Amino acid sequence: MENRTHFTRLTREDVGRYAIITENPADCEIIASFLEDAKTISYHREFKAMLGTKNRERITVLSYGIGSPSAAIAVEELASLGVDTVVRVGFATPIEPNAQPNDIVLATAAVKMDGTCADYVPMEFPAVANYVLNRTLEQAAAGQNPGITLKLGIVESKDAFYRPKEFDRTLITNEFILDRAWRKGKVLCSDMETAAIFVVSRCRWVRAASISRVTSTGEEDITPCARLAAEGLGQFIELDKTEPSGCLLT
Amino acid sequence: MVTKEGLQFHIRLKEGDVGRYVFLPGDPGRCEGIASLFDHPQKIAYNREYLTYTGYVDGVKVSVMSTGIGGPSATIAIEELAAIGADTFIRVGTGGSLHERVQLGDVVIANGAIRMDGTSKEYMQPQFPAVADFQVVKALEDAAKNHDDVENGLRHHVGIVKNKDSYYGQHNPERMGVEEELFAKHEGFVYGGAIAGEMESAALFVAASVLGVRCGAIFLIGNNVRGSDQQMDRASSGESTRRFYGGHGRANKIAVDAVRLLIQRDQAN
């Protein structure tokens, strides 16, 4: 077997510089529908990989399953093959009233309620998106027709989907009463991977962004996020051709 | 908290004394330089480290107020200014480079900040990110592009900065009981891609998130780093001293131009 990445089973020939990543393997087809000549490359465990093009550049679509550990693996393995730009598209639950179902959220930074980030950087280090990539996505959203209204702000990334929401404060520590804290910090919504994707990307010199569709029923689909990711990456690809790669640090 | 005359307790200002947009240098000695870029600047108050000038930019009232060094005094500043109507803040400071590509005389615009401070812990849990307001970062970047002097090697960078509380913990860590922790954490921060160090951003950004106001920051860089052990060259030669002290003017102009853009964009919305 040639040099394939351990979990995602990809080689350098399967990727370019740009990737769109998502939780659910079933959503890869929807994302790939916004690219040209898309085809499935591999599917092992929760990692389904498709490859298409946009503006004549390869864009990989990769699912990573639920949670930060597998999302971190996806970023690491893509980075090891030369990917330097990753856009996550996914879902998030609202932290009302800061966000409402069907809002589309572009994360500026994430609250690190996962276990993975602490394996990479000290707790003081922020999970922050790549600014230039975010700027390009914001611009792409403004130019879309029909338009979408993007909310920009902080998201939370948690590990426990079914974590309890209400506890008698006398029984447990204040750590569990977190929705209230994040609400005060104007956190918009809660997902399960953005923080780890941002931190691992920083450590691997990958530019990362995260677009979430806010949902409370789980019945909406990924289409608006996928469309924005593809259009935004199309513009970002053109930007990369003109600007020096110094924006890796941003 | 207010005095019996109705002035905010530490900054000694009341509603009407400041504009919506406020510049926050650390050093009172730098307020005049920023105020000189306003129309009709007036000195309003000077209590403790808080020196305030108010004037106009493009016909809109703006202010500059020094915060002193560190999160405690800086967050008092942003709290009391927010209480009297300010909602957009740009910290204009000095910082140290943590990356070879970030050189003496360059300016750094903070996208996020490392929370190695005490103050932000009294606002939000440690997992919460210190992140600048996106619109403020955009305005600073657009303004900075016009002030690059690539021929003379003066550039701007956008990235993550390290907010420490202890200046001498950064510069003489070997003297400290927590020497090992300082070195290890610093290595982690550089590994994650921190590009500069300073002393107020994380506290300001987290406080701003809780207050629901907009905050960004721009720093003039005062040193170079060489090599993986981050040897520091400070402004010692005549040329580098000129680059640094002349750089304050450039950083101030970028900050004021950023507020011009914010004013335009806010009025358009």
C-alpha cells in the first residue's frame, strides 16, 4: 500500500490545498454538488472522502464523524498531505436568545469545552478562526443571491450532546451551569468540533473557518452552509493567487 | 460606580464627556499624539492613570483615554466608558514580537488573545476565547494596508497575541519560582502560532464580550526575534530607535483611519 493516511486512507494525489469538512458522511454528497467533477475517493469508518474542483483547484470533501477527537484526526491527516485551508460546515444548537433556529453562524472563535484542545495548547490559548478566510466568507455571503444573513460571533464546542441542562446547585459544582455563562458572553450556538478544528489548524499552519446552521429539530439540511463554503473557497482561491501567503499567521 | 458628583469613579467622566468611539493607549504619554489627529481636541480629565481627550473625526465625537498597564486598570476603563455610552474601543499599544516575520516597527492587529492574565478569569471561565470584534479587525486591516511601507520593510500583521500579566516573567522567567511553567506555556503559545506579546488585550476582549461592546487592538512592535530560542534584539541602534519611535505615529494614524471606516460603515447600516 502506498503512503496512505492512517484513518482517512488518503494519499497526496487525493487532495489539493483546500478542504470542506463535515460531521455526517451522508452530507458529503450535498457539499460535493457545489463542486465540479466530484467523485468519492474513499470511505473508512466515519471518514468519507470526495474530491471535486472549483476554479480549477481541487477541493476535498471529508466527513469526520461526531466530536473533536475525530475532527482533529481529519485536520491532522489532511494537513500531513498538504491541505492548508479547511472550512467546516455543520449544525449547532442555539443559545437563545443570542441565536435562533435557521440562523447561519460564522464562528470568530470557540469556547473550548472539549478535551482535544488541551492536548495541543495550554488552556489560555484561544480557539480562533483564520481572519482572512472569515473575511472572504463574509464577503461571499453578502454577494449571494438569494442572500443569507450571516451572524458572526463566538460558538461553544462541547463533548457531551446529552449533557444535563438543569441541576440543583447544591448538588454539583457551578461548572454544570454553563449555558447561563455562555449566554452572558454572547455565545451564539453550540456544536461539537469547531474549537478543536481551530486549535489543531493553528498548530499545523492550516487556515480554518466554521459555518453552522442553527437547528433545534435536527431536520434542516446542510445546503446553505455547503453553498457558502464552496463559493467562499472559490473567492479565497483567487485571493491566494494574488496575495503573499503571509496570511497563514492570521 | 459613580462619585457624588455623578462621575464614573475611577475615570472621572460623565455621559457627554466621551464619544462612542474611544482609543485606549496604555501610557498617558501617548494620549496627546492620538488626540492631535482629532479636530478640536480638548483635555477633559486626568485621574490616576486615566487621561482623557475628546475631539472629532469626520464630524463625529471620539475620545482617547489611557488605561495604564495591565488588565485590572484596562477593564475598569472599558467598564466605566461603556457605562457612559462608549461602545467601540481600539487599544493602541506597544508589543513584543514572538515571530521572526514580525519585525521592529511593524504593527500587529490582534485577532485573538492568549488569556495568560488574571482579570479575564473574573469575567468568564477559562475555556471562553478572548477574540477581537470582527468589524473592528476589518477596519484596522483596511486602514493598515494604506500605511504599509514595504520598501522600508514596515508591514502589518493580523494574528494571535499573548496577554501576560508579568512583564518580568516574560523577560526574566529564570528568576521566577514558576520558571518551568512559564517556559512550557510559552512554548505552547508559540507552537499555536502567537505572533506578539503585550499586557491588556485578553482582559479587554473578554470584558467587551460580556459588556456587549466592540473592541480591537493594534500594537507597534518594539523588538525583533531571531532563531528558535527567540533571542530578542531591542531598539538599540539609532536606526531601530527611529523605526520604533517613529512607528507610534504610524500606529496612531492607522487606528484613527480605522475609526473613520467604522464611522462610515456604522452610518451605512
